[in-house]
Amino acid sequence: MLVTGGGGSIGSELCRQLAQVAPESIIIYEHSEFNLYQIHSTLRRSFPDLKLSAILGDVVDRAAVEDLIRNEKPEVIFHAAAYKHVPLLEQQVLAAVTNNLIGTKNVAEVALAEKVERFVLISTDKAVNPSNIMGATKRAAEILCQNLNTLAKHTSFITVRFGNVLDSAGSVVPLFREQ
């Protein structure tokens, strides 16, 4: 199993949950060195027998994504890599589009080409009638995956939408704690 954005709030919890069901292996793909180190260390301590790979990289780097998926041959990809902080992204539209849409396009198209069994896009409730750039990029990513699913013979494209995640980075719980 491959988890992109595996060091983020949702991605790291997904890795912890997956580890409990003893998969053949978990590949964590993350662009934050610190977050990658943290989740890798946590899983290594809690699941010492788990085959675990921690790979520092960015979903925007198409060549790196191709190498990763071709070499590791995951059966399932959980795509959790995304920028999510709405006020920040409103000021940095290009970064939002590049990461949330182009990054998704890279991973999804390579998954299709390499005949990965399942691709699971982690989306957001903000993709419903989007009123901000984050929601719009996630909705566009959902539509991309729906379209790829119609073309796919060997890959199932699945989208799940999350609401606000309690105690995730940038949510109100850490802000309250800080105050």
C-alpha cells in the first residue's frame, strides 16, 4: 500500500490504521522531512515487523511518482497529499492548483498506466459547491478521478470526502491549546 501525504494529519492516521491490519507493506510518500520522520518512527516502534518504506518526495514531481509506482508496484494507493489551509491557499492559487490538482493528476494517471488495483482519493466536504480555491481544486481532482474511472479497465478510482478533522494541523483544537 502506498500513502501519499502519509505524514499529514489524515495520511499519518491512515498509516497507523493500515498498520494494525498487517498489510504486506506500507510505503509512506511525504514532502515534509519532519512529518515523514515522525510517522516512520512511530510505526517502526509500534509495528517492528511491518515492511515499511519512508520516501521523501513530492506528488508534483511526475518522474519521481512514476519511478515510485513502477518500482514499488503498490496494489492500493491512498492519495492524501494536499494543501488544505483555505486562507493561505486563497492567496496562493497557483500552489493550490499545482499541488491539489496537478499532483493528483500525476499520481492518478500513473496508477492507471501501471494498473494499480485501487486508487483512493482523500477529498473534502469543501468540494461540494466549492466557494474557495481549496474546495475547487479538490472538486476538480474528484472529477478527474471520476473520468479516469470510466477509462480504467484494471484500476478502480474511489473518492472519500472528509469533513473537518478534530485536532488536525490548522484546526481549532491546536489553536485553543495554544491560547
